[in-house]
Amino acid sequence: MTRLLEEKITALHGAGGQVMEKLIAERILPKFKFRAAGPIGLDHLDDGAVVDLPPGKLVITTDSHVVKPLFFPGGDIGKLAVTGTVNDLVVMGARPVAMTLAVVVEEGFPLSDLERILESAAQVLSKLGLPLVTGDTKVMGKGELDGIVLNTTGIGVAERPISDAGLKEGDWIVVTGPVGDHGMAILCARNELPVESPVGSDVAPLWPALAEAVATGGITAMKDPTRGGLAAALNEMARKSGVGIEVEEEKIPVRPEVRGLCELLGLSPYELACEGRAVLGVREEKLEQVLAALCRHPLTAQAQVIGRTSREYSGKVVLRTAVGGKRFLEMPLGDPVPRIC
Amino acid sequence: MNTELFRLRDPKRARDFQRLLSRLAPSHPVKIVHVCGTHEITIAQYGLRSLLPENVEVFEGPGCPVCVTSTQDLDCALQIAERGAILCTFGDMTRVPGSRMTLEEARAEGADVRVVLSAADAVEIARRNPEKPVVFFAVGFETTAPGTAAVLLDNPPDNFFVLVSHKLIPPALAALLSQEPREISAFLAPGHVSTVIGAGAYRPLAEEFRVPIVVAGFEPLDILYGLSLILRQLREGRAGVENAYPRAVTEEGNLRAQELFREVFRIGPAIWRGIGEIPDSGFYLREEFRDHDAQKEFGVVGRMGEEKPPGCRCAEVLMAKAIPTDCPLYEKVCTPLTPVGPCMVGAEGACNIWYRYSGRPRL
């Protein structure tokens, strides 16, 4: 094989045939520790995988991932892709069972970067014992794509699936940890701000941390506050559930360094994305049990009750501000851009 | 973060102020006007209107420098950009509609329009492009005017020009007070501008119009404190200037900055979008700086008369006669992503702030 094929992705890598086979067999497959969830898995390089399903309802989710930069403090696109899909399953109340991964990569993309990305995706899966059962690789011409796109599909099973529309009047609203870390880390890593990020991304799989809390049966609705942050998640939950949500600004966990930088830049920490947090609606009588379950895991140990649902302001989110004033917490307008003057 | 800031957001003190404000509640409706986007952001973001007595209303008047820049001035900037100069200005300015188009649209059609953070950045661009005229479209109140003056006094390159659209706040307050019938009970004066011009600058106004004017800072307690001083004055029938922001604002202001703009600018009438011509409210370059005067260099003159988009009530919002939710376009067709009027474009415009921070008359 020529040196070029060793260092950079070329059209040949995506063309099937020997070069492709070698790339997959030598560089990709071995990174993934668990490669089957049934009789046919990744090693068979078949047209699909066959999965033995545990009892329960099947939950499926899919997501395509693009992030700039590909490597950022606290993670990279590989970790993000796998984690994001695991978390989407978890907030549906499901235990992850298997995952697929499709890679679309631009001609000329450094092979070492590709390996680093897949390595970090593999690490997350190995730690969770979650098998990668099938995948796909495509190469696109130079300029047809900006670097790399990852698509992950996850399947899981849930005894009692949880939606984001299940809030009832009187439910408590819980967030599992400080919000805004991922959004701030990415904004700073883009070098568009004159500062270095004070925090790394919070990207982390919510499984198994949330398993016990889900098992209590006390969670009425759940969502991961990714794009649009806490503000978007709460608004969606309120609108879909047909209840109002009142949250206390003082109770919302935000790291002081994130809050400080937000203040400086004119951003709202409630609109910055999280990649390792969940927002939960919890029935009154199960609140203590759910909080106790969350506190037993380091990832969710800083869980906080931030507010409660109400009949008033149906479909809207009301923020009781730090000084006791009240205002709506609106759906974010778009991606946060620092104010410049 | 600065512990001082936390102290100025202390929930317990805020409750004390709320009680104080309700004790000072006036017996008749009171309309307090501030003229500062940053004040409006704090008021909206912290939901301060919900803490005020029922018959006290707070309006943002002409407090957004981008919003009050006249179509005429903007048209001049457009013409200059279309004649091949590099036109530099602050970010929001590029999205405000002129009579034909925005500067952003002019850029899309090939004009070289650049966003800068200060006059000094524009000078830097001029130094790096000696073969091209570089024009700084200078907008803003007494806060940004000294920056423009400073670069002109610091031997800028020959290819650097300024299109001056700087404005003064006190004459605008006088214009609002001269409206008949007068609806404004008091002003909450802007902290930033006041650091430059000093609290004393408002004394002639307070005396002439018998109106309380209180200078306030930008933290929630700064504003609640300022409002409480206003309500107390109204209750006691007083009309004077008080300084609720003494940690930044002095009676005489920043004398060095005032000296800078006196050296560079003379004062004349200016047109404010939505309000019209206000005497003695605009800065103009003095004769000594004519070599850097973009208007002279390019011979541009804006077309008179306002172009007002149908239905848009920005003019009344800028006059403190309407609040954003009074406008039929607000939130429906006019949003920060699809702004119709200037108050939705400028990040300090009342409509833009209400949209982003969910400002409401009361919740």
C-alpha cells in the first residue's frame, strides 16, 4: 500500500474492494470490544446485524453528528456521537442494547484523526459493555463534505418508555447536574472568543447513572437538554405536556465560571447545550426516592430540584429570577452568538 | 466572579426594595422612561417590572444608538460603500434598513462593509489598506464619541475618514419632555453616558421641566434603588437630579473625555429616527478635521424624509409612547431573525430585548 493510503483517506477507501476491507479489518473493527448482540454482528460484515432482544418495548433513536471543532476540551465527535445516542435512549427510559455507526468522511481526511475519533467512540461503548453491531463507511470527494459526519443508531428496551410529553400538574422538575458546560466548551474551542474555556464539555453517557432512577417508576417525563440547552428542553416539555413550568433561577446549577463567562459575553447559560445531563419530571411521592438514586452516581450526584409544574401559564416556562422577579424563559431563538457591542 | 455583583443581586435586599417601592407607590399612574438598552436588558432579564407597584410603568425611550440613527445617515453610508470605500461600523448597524437596503445587503452586492469593535480598529484597517479610502461610520452617544475623537487626534492616516452620526442624550430627553401632552413623570438616566457627561449634565433639564432625573447603574438592585429614589421624589413633589450610581458616576463626569469631544466636534441639530430633528443633539466634525470628513470627501447627502415600514411602531417605541407588544408586527412578522423596524435589529432596541428576554409589561 502506498504511503498516501496509510496517512490520508482517499477515494479508494470508500470504493469497496481490498483497500476498504483492509482499512475496516485492521483499523476499525479491533477498536470495538463488543461486536455482537446476537447471532450476526460486526465481525460477519454481513448486510445487517441480528439482535437478540431482551423483553420490553423496543426503543430506536438515530442521530447524525457534526461538530466544530472535531476535537474539543472534554471530548471529540466520536465520543459525542456514541454518547448522544446512548443518552437519547436513556431519556426514553430505555436500557441501551446495541448500536450502529456510519462514517461519512471527506477525501484527504487524516487517517490518524479518524482512528482517534473511532477509538474514543469505542472507549465509551466498551465501558458500557454496549456492542457495535453493524456499520458503514463512505468517502466523499474533497470539498463535498466538511471533514467527517458520524451517524449512530441506537436500540434499547424499556419496561415503561418515558416521553418528553408526560408531565402532570404538580410534578417536580429535576436537572441532574450543572448546565451549559458543553456549549461553553465548544464556543471557546472555536477560537471565536478571546478566552480559553474554563470548563470541558460534560459529554458523558447517562447510563448506568440513570438506571436506578428510571426503575423507581417515578419519572413522568425526561429529556436531554442538548441543542438549545435547558431553556429549549423545558419549553418543549411544557408545550407537549400542556402544563406550565415554574423554575427558580437560584436553584439551577450553573458552574460559576460558566455563569461568569456568559455574563461577560451576553449569553444565557440556560441556552447552552449539555451532553451529559437530563431534565426530569418526577411525581411528588417518588421525589425522594429518585433523588436518592441520582445521588448514588457521581455523574448525577449534583442533581437539583429546580422547579415544579403548574396549571398556570400552560405550555410556557416561567423563571423566578434571582431577585424575585418573574419572566418567561423563552425557547432560544437560534444558536447563541456572543453579543459584540 | 466579583462578589460586589452578587451583592447587587441579593434576593433579600431585592425583597426589601420591593417593599419600599410598594410603600412609595404613587396615587396616580406614573410613567418612568429610561434611555438605555442595558437598563432594559436588566429589567427584562430579571423580571423587574413584576416587582413594581401596579401604577408604575417603565418604558425604554430612544436608548438604542443603532435604532435612532437616521435613514439619511445610513443612506450616506450606503452611498460611500457603493463608491468603493471600505466602510467600517458596529455589528448591528449593518442590519438596519436604509431607504433602499441595509449595509449587509450592500455587502452581498459587492460593497466592502466590515464590522469593527472600535474606531481604533477602523484606523488599523486604514493603515493596512493605504490604497483605499476607509470610512468609519461613527454611531453612538457620548459613550462612543470620545473614542472617535481620540483616533482623530492621534494622527490617523490620510485615507481614514469618519462619517459622524454621534448623538447627545440630554437634548433627546428635552425633546421627549417638550411633547404635548407630557406623559413622562421621570427619567432613569443611563449609567454609561453619565460616567462621561456627569450627573450634573441633567440639572438644567430637571429644573426647566420640573422632572426628577436619577442616574442608575445596571445591576438589578441599582435599578430598583434608582426607581425608589424617583418614586420618593414624586411623592415629595421634588424634581431634582440624584445619583444612584456613585461608584461610577461623578457630578462633573469624565473631564478628559469631554475635552476630547469638544476639541474634535461641534454641536448642531441632528435627525433621530422616529423622533425627527432635535436641536443641539448631534456631533459634527470641526473645520480642522475636514480632511477626515467622509461627508465632504464623498459629497454625500442623505435624502430627507422617513421611510417607515407599514405597521411598524418603532417610532412610538423610541418616543416612549408605545411598548413593543403594542405593535401588531411584534413577534408575528417582526423577530430578531426577520426584523422589520430598527428596534428589533439593534441588540439594545426595546423590541429585540423584549423578544430575547421575554420582556412583558407584567407577568
